[in-house]
Amino acid sequence: MTRRTLTILLGLALVACGQPTATLRPSASPTHKATAKPTPTPVPTPTPLPPPPSLPAAAIYPVAGFSAYVYARGAGTTTAMAFGPDGRLYVATQGGSIEVVAAPGAAPQTLVSGLPIALGLAFRGNELIVSVRGSVRSYQLSNGALTGGHVVVGGLPTGRHQNDAILPMPNGDVLLGVGSTCDVCNEPDSRSATVLRFRSDWSLAGIAVRGARNPYGLALRTSTGDAYVMINGQDNLGAQPADHLLRVVDGEDAGWPRCWPAFPDGSLHGNCGGVTPPVAVFTPHSSADSVVIYDGNEFGADYLDNAFVTEWGANAGGPLGRRVMRVILSGSGSSEHGQVSEFANGFSHPLAITVAPDGGLLVGDYGTGQITEIFRTS
């Protein structure tokens, strides 16, 4: 019996136990104790044990061939997630906390609280770097605890948006998305509406991408070493512009506020000289935010190097967004293109996304505090 088959059977057996109803329903977009899980008795076998059984995630609907399970509940307004070197899942929240989920089914435990709005986190070895409003902080992971928290980058411009995702690169550099202070304006600080590049010692190496109104999500494509950024378009153009995905190339211009990509064809409009066309576009005002490039084995070869993007949804409410999109990347350089399709729906406000060590896709729902794991089951 395979791992996924055992998980399905055990999950179906448990579903009759019922699921609590989430009550958290925030109306605004991001910036826009627990009981320890018993340790299973070791089994003398040369092969890994299957993960603990999980309840099916009711009302979450992936495409055919995939199933959704509850990884954790009670994580709050989840904004970013990353697995640590200890195999545990670390979670940032808009409320300024860093939580840890020790294993699937375990309750989140708060390690750090009282931070400004936290929208990004990532590990460099045992160092956890956290993007909070106006600064980047550094923690050390030791014996399951986080120590330190000193500011390694400070004085970042904030306003309508703030600094978002943070991404360590293979060469030791770190990329940081910094949103605009307004919807449409000429920024007085050249670091606003950019993707910044820092050296490993946190000295500023320069601006990688300019004209990026709100570069919320960053992801690494490990097979090529390339980084990708998700950018939210401005609000005052009615049914346009599209949110969009770009490959990060030092010196490129994403166009804001003078140029924007249209939906659904990605054509550029406005004053667009020197602007890099999008790799993929998403529904205008859907708040397409976090992105991860799939590098696991669970989904199969046809999903390798696909991007997965969360659409948080519109500030005004309604059904727009609230889903996870799949992007099949093809081509290279200026001819690179992404084919976008819906992968899963039924979320309140999906935001954080990452790939689990077992190859499942984890989605953190800002609107319910639930973290869902999606497996391929056929």
C-alpha cells in the first residue's frame, strides 16, 4: 500500500469526527498552549513511515487527481511559511508573530510575538530572516527556540505597502520585495516599488527590479537558479491592469506607474519603453501574491518547475480570486511564457504557500487560519 493510499483511507475513516468551523473573517488584505503531539513508537523498518493521517480539508477543491488535507489549524492571519533545518514549519502572521508547527496535525506554537506586520520569512542554514514592516530581522534557531531578532536592514520605506517576501539566493545574495507607498505616484525613495538585492553581509548590492508596485511574492527555481516575483497592479484603472509574474533580471523595469500589462493577453499599455513584458498574468485586482516553484517528487514530472500562485482576493470582497493557480513555464529569456490555470479553490483568503519535505503543496489561509496540504492521489 502506498503512502498516499494509506493517507486517503485513514483520512476518510476520520472524517466522521467532524471539523470545527473557523470564525476569523478579516475584511482587509495584508498591508494592503498547544499540546505536544505524541511521538510515535519507533518501528524497525528500513523504509520511511507514512505521515500521520490527516482529516480531509472540507470545501477545498483541487483539480482532478489531487486531494486536500488539513495540515494545521489555528495559525491566524498567515502571511508566509518556510520549513526550517529541523523539519518543522515556521509561519509568519500579519499580527507580528512567528509560529511553529512541529508536525502535521500539531497545534501552532508562538515563538515570537509583538513584531510589526510580518510578511516574509526564509531560512539561511540556522538563521531565520524575517521581513517585518520597515526592516529585516535575523534570528538564530537553537534547540527549537529562536534567539536574537536584531535588525539587519532598517529604515525601509513604507506607506500603502511595505517590504514583503524575502528570498535567499544560491550565491549568498538575498532578494527583498519592497512595495510602493501609494497607488500611483512618483516615489521620493528609489527603494520603493522595487526588488532589492543584498549581499550576504546585508550591504545593499542594488535594485534588481524597479517599477514593481507591490512585489509581494518571490520564489527560486532551483533547477535554473532564477528568481521570480509576483507584482500587484494599481487600483485605479477599472478592469485593468493584470497582476503579473516576472523573472528577476538585474536592471529590469516592471513599468509602474507608467505602464501596465493587460488581462488576459499580457500586452503592455501606457508609456512602456524599456518595460519587461510579463511571464504570466492573473485576474486584475485578484491580489495574486505568493508564489512557489514546485521542486518535489509527489506531483510527478509533469508538475516539476511549475509555479503555484495564491490569489488572496479583492479588498472589496466577493468571489474574485480566493484560489491557487498553476503556471506551466515554457521558453527562456524574452520568450519565456507561463500558461495559467486554476489548481484549487474553496479558500477564504489563501496567501502563504510552500512545498513540504514530503512533496505536498502547503497553502496557508489568511482568512481561516487553516494550513492545507494538497497531495496527488491518482
